[in-house]
Amino acid sequence: MTGNAYELAGVNIDASNRAKELMTAAVRSTYGKEVLSGIGAFGGLFDAGALKGMRSPVLVGSTDGVGTKTKVAARLNRWNSIGHDLVNHSINDILVQGARPLFFLDYVASSQVLPEQIAAVVKGVADACKAAGCALLGGETAEMPGVYLPGELDLAGTIIGVVERDQIIDGSRSQAGDVIVAFPSTGLHTNGYSLARRVLDGLDWTTDMPEIGGTIGDALLTVHRSYIPAVDQLQADGIDIKGLAHITGGGLIENPPRIFPEGLGAVIKRGTWNVPAIFELIQELGNVNEAEMYRVFNMGIGMIAIISAEQASLLPAEYPIVGEMIRGTGVTIS
């Protein structure tokens, strides 16, 4: 058998090596003195010595992906934003417990390694990590012909962060009468894309639509927001955050109750925040009922915080009060 048998089977080792060359500078730009090894090693080494300065450090980990938002990137052949989505989504998942990120690992898989495509994705991951002060410690680029469709890819990652034990945020101190604060989303973030793509499939995604203030492609690829700045701002202003919920799959109906103490529910009031026009377009064209919209999408709220009513006057204007905690169960949209 010839020396290119593996390539004939669909795997190009040279292309994988080229992709690593293209992404190396971006990945290394995330390294601080804590990173002892990265690209090229079998495992990334991270010096945990800095944790010695903490009283009682607790590591927090999470793994997630960007779902079928990758199919939007494939349709538009725009790969520079989904890496940001992945990192920011993961950051928010550990932020709700009060953690800040230490390091991140990514996984990119496709039917064929296209070096420039993979490098664009990983550069997005690296840029988002760098912005958050998080090392991109390692990752995997997998070429899997027959598993993925040509031209498309899958993207997932794992984040590790840390929080002081006595600063963990878990919602357990919430009580009836507390208010619910909204951190606005930039759009769909990384959830609901299977429904959105089906509804919007027949439209031109590259032409400006005045009703949504731009193109469908731009609206769908708008980057998932990191809420570290928002949480830092509230805490710097002396606001005691009792609970945080990242509004991901399950929308405003299923995510908030994950942090509610037993016997408590919430009322979220329509009209108290701005709903991005892309949601209205999806609802109208897809004839999607309101209950399903609130269960599938974030509807313009990427994260909620629970604080006492007494501290509501300390809130910056960009973070509106959208509801309150009540005795009961679940979430009611009123």
C-alpha cells in the first residue's frame, strides 16, 4: 500500500499539522506564567500555586458546545465568531456559581481538516480566552470522515475555574420578595438554533432587513456575551448577588428554577426588557406560540440575578428588574 493510504481514507496528517501551525500564535497569546506546557504536549500543565493564596479554593468545571450554530457558520462560511461563543458560554456556566476561569480546552472535529477554517475557529477561542484572562491550555483537532458532513464541523470545550468556598453563589439564600435582574443578551447566544434555522431557512441571510436592523446572518452569528463584567460591576457596587442563572437551553422557563430554593418560584413580567427583533421574526414566521418561545430561547435575557428588593436602587440602568421571587414553584411569565 502506498504512503498516502491514510489520506485516501480521508485523513490528512499534513493538513492537521498546518492547522496547528496557523493557530499556535493565537493559543500561546493566552499563556501566563501559570502555563508550564501547552501545544505539542500530551497534556497541558497549569501551575496551581496561585491557589495557595486563597483561603479555601473550590474548582468548578463545565463542558459544553455551541450546538447547531456551527451550521449557521457553515452556511455563511464565517468561522471567526463561534470560538468566542463557546468560551463565553462556558464562562457563564461557571460564573453562576461565582467562579472565574483558570483554563480552557477545546475540541474541534470535522470530516476534513481545512487548516484556515480550523485556525479561524481556534483563534476565536483564543481571543475570548485572552479577554477573560483564561489560558487556552490544550485541545484536540479531530478529522473524522464519514461522521461529519463535508464543510461542517463540531465545536465543544471544557472550562476549569475557581471560587472561594464562602463566595459560592447557589441561590439558597433567595427568598420571597427578592427581585430578578436581567442581563441583556446579544440575541440567540448558542441555543434554539435548530428551530431558528428551520423557520428562517428559506430567507436570504445576507441582505439587510430593516425590521431586525441588519442581516439574518449577522443576527444569528452575534457573539454570545460573557457576563463577567456585569457580575463584577454589581459586586463592586456592593450588591449582594444571591443567585445567578445562565439562560441557555430551556430558556426562561427551565433555567431559573435550577437555583430556586424549595418552595419558591418566580414571576417574570413582559415588557420590562427589550426583546431583540430576531425573536419576533422567528415567532411570526414560524407561527411559534409564546410559551414555546420562552422555553426555547432566552428572549433577550442572557442571565438573571436575584438580589434583595432593598438593593434595587443600586442597580445600573442597563440591568432592569424584570420580576420577583414568590412562594410557589417554577416560572410564570405574566
